[in-house]
Amino acid sequence: MKTFFWTFFLLFLSCNDAEIVSSWKNPDIVLFDAYKVLVVGMTPSPEARLQFETKMTDRFTQQGVEAMRSIDLFDINFTDAKRTDKELDEVEERLLDKDFDAILFTKILGSENRQSLSRKLSELDRNNARFKDDYLSHQNIYYEDEYYDQYTVYFVETALYCICVDKERDLIWRGVIEVSNPIEAEDTIEEYVDLVVSTMEHEDLIFRKEKEK
């Protein structure tokens, strides 16, 4: 029964430009609250990073949780070169000193090209009673490149880490969301943020559903 409701929830979260494909929560965690969160968006697009971190930070603020964008915390040259394990340890210590207790880290895992029919299902002829008619009406599949539309989907992962004193930076939750092209579009980022918040709310992570009066 639990599996059924989770599957239904995943289908409910599907939308035009973004769809959650997997969600994993640390089995040792029932509820997780944070009071100060660092939002990190790892992308080669400065504009997309700014939009995502701003929108995500705003959602934490609406929840009453203090949040900060990585672009406001990291030195402007921090992302210009690869960083070492020691340097990241220093970053985490700085976060602890500034009273951060969680990091929300988002990055693009990869992409793949897909095909879809260029014709809508409503346009297809469903009245082909004979093989000959069916064959003739669809034979363009053999030689027309335009019969299928090409498009790209991206797989974007968001992970929530707890920064705890004298402990490893434990992974609390990880979700993978499939995003259609263009990934930099403002409405796509908005939908992505909505999906992240809805999933974290469902998992009782920082965000809480409003109680009905």
C-alpha cells in the first residue's frame, strides 16, 4: 500500500517541463529540520545558477528558514578552478562557524536525446481496418526524418546534507528530476523548485504542509 501511494505521488508531481524520477531518503531520518541552509546550484550557466538559487532561497524564507545563495557566500573565483578535499573541509568549517546546519546541493547529472512522434495522437487515423491501409498511412516512418521530433532531457539531482559538529556531512535526501529542454528557462526552473519543495514536504524534510484549520 505504501508503494502504491508513493507511485501515485510521483505521478502527481509530473508536469510539463520537470518530472521527478527517483527519491531516496536516509532510513535513519524520520523528520529533519534546519534553521540555516546554504543553497548551491552547480551549473555552467551563471544566469541559471542565479535564478535557481534565488528562487530556492525565497522558498526557504517563506518557510521561516534562513537561507543563503552560494553566490553570496563563495569567493567570486571559487568556481574558476577545481578544489581539493582540504579546501572543501575548510568551506564546511566556515559554514559551521556561520551557524549553517544544512546544504541543498543541485547539479546536472547528464542528458539524453529522445524522439517523439511529430504527429499528435488525435491526428492519427484509427480507422485503418486493413493491413494495406495501415501500412500506407504510416510508411513515412521508413524514410522521413521529420516523422519524429528530436528533443533533449536533462537529469538534475538535488541532495540535502546535514552539517553536524563532529560528524560526517550526512546525506539526508536525494532526488533526481528529469527536465526538458530548455533547462535555463525561467518557468522550467520554477517548476523544478516546486517539485523539490513538494518532495521534501512529502518526506518531512524542512518544509511542512500547512495544517487545515
